[in-house]
Amino acid sequence: KRPWRGQLEKPPPEDVPRWDPDNPLCPGATRANGEVNPQYEGTFVFPNDFPALQPDAPEPDDSDHPLFQAAPARGVCKVMCFHPWSDLTLPLMSLPEIRAVVDAWAELATELGASYPWVQIFENKGAMMGCSNPHPHCQVWASSFLPNEARLEDRTQRQHLSQHGVPMLLEYAEQEARRKVKAWMSSVSPPWELVVCQGKGLVVVPYWATWPYQTLLLPRRHVCRLQDLSDSERDNLASIMQRLLIKYDNLFEVSFPYSMGWHGAPTGPYLEEDCRHWQLHAHYYPPLLRSATVRKFMVGYEMLAQAQRDLTPEQ
């Protein structure tokens, strides 16, 4: 309720041309490395022209002190365009078009996961989230190591399965769905109802949410990796993603910015290991706080101590 005199975000421009010959993500456009994109009509995947990871990164020099340790970070980075039109976002695409995106994600996870332990699929949507190009696209980084978030999720999910005999996020999804039914059956909705939409999948505001409109997308059955989803589950995923993203857009009547990404069981050498503790899921982190122009900033206390909640997850 504090009066806001801080930075106001400019609404995103609405005059994005459907096709721009100077946009390196458009069909037929020339990219930074001189390559010309094909006249693609669906999804289009290509190596990132400015990769953060290289497959042949050199070995660092040996350290002469335990406080100065380094190891090679190797991998590949790819870009995936969702659609040939620049003025289209995922919630505006048809269900078959979104399903094609899901299939392309699964193909990349399988292809890169054959060699690399971690394949991170993520989308930064909107200039507010640092997206440098309005064309609908995501990135895929495959790394020779497990990143910090992956290590943390691996450890906590493994501990939960060992202690309780059921995957943590599978149990969590069942609990939230059960509370949704209780809320529906009662005359007054309990304060803990956090379900946003559901079907064969479930979208909830997670109990531990710290971003204002953070959500977690989960399958209702035990699934370790994106590529393990059946045909019908991929159809349902396309549908539930569309419903969620339309809700986001309608909330403040703006093309809703966010960072999202998929987390599933590690791959590469982990394909031969027992990863039953993992449950596939996607995180959505939208920055808008109370309107299309006021955003949540993770600064100060959040960066130096712990994330604080401006709103409870139920609110």
C-alpha cells in the first residue's frame, strides 16, 4: 500500500511488424554471422550467434590456492523461434502451433540431452525481462555441468523421495488439487486455494512463491523429463499453457512479461541413473507487481538476505 514514486515501466510497443528484413529472427533475414534464415513456416532452431557456452572451452590454469578454483564450463546454445510472425506471442498462437513448440522442445531436450547433463529451455518475454528482440522465441542452453538451481532441486527432491517414498512435486500437485476440490465443495473458499488452471496438468501459484504472479506448471502423473510426455499430454500442455498465458495477458491488458523455464531430470550420464525423485515442471516468473507499469524489483534485502513477499501467494 506504500505510495509509489519509483520507476514506471513504459508499455511495450504495439507496432511490431509481422515481418522485418532487418530482424535477424525473421524468415529470410540475414543473421549476425552472415547466414540467411530459411523461409520457415513453423518453428526454427539454429545455433546462437552469441553463445554463452562453447563446446571446446579451454581448460583453466591450475590454481595455486584453494580459494581460487575454476573448472571448464562447456556446452552449446541454441535459439528457437516459435513462429515466423514477429507480432505473435505464445498466447496468440493456435493450439496446433503451440503443440509444435512443445514437440520442438522435447526434440531438443532429447538431442542435446544425449550428451549433456543439463538442458535448460527458457524464454525471456518482453523488454522488461531483458529480451532484445520482440520476435517470439526462446533459448536452449546445454551444459557440461549441473547449474546451481538444478543441483538444489536434485538434492531436495532426492531427500524427499528417500524420506517420504513419493516424489516431492507429485505429492505437492496432489495436495493442491485436493485443496481445490475442498474449496469448490465449501460455501466459502478457504484462503489456501492456489490453483490457477488444471486438466491433465496443473498450474498453481506455488506455496513458496516470491514473485507477484509466479506460477508452477506440473503434470498430474509422474514424469521425469519433457520428452517423456505422451501425445495426449503434449496436447494438454499446449492447452494449459495457452490458458495460463491468456490469463497473464488479460490481468493488466498488456502482453505480459516473464521469464520461464523447464526443469526436468538431468540427462547425459544421468540417463543411466535412477532419477525417480524428479518431477518435470516449469517455472514462470513475471515481474509486474500492481499494474502494467509498476514492477517488482529484487534488490537490497532480496539480493543480500532473502526474497520477501509483497503479497502472500493466496492474495
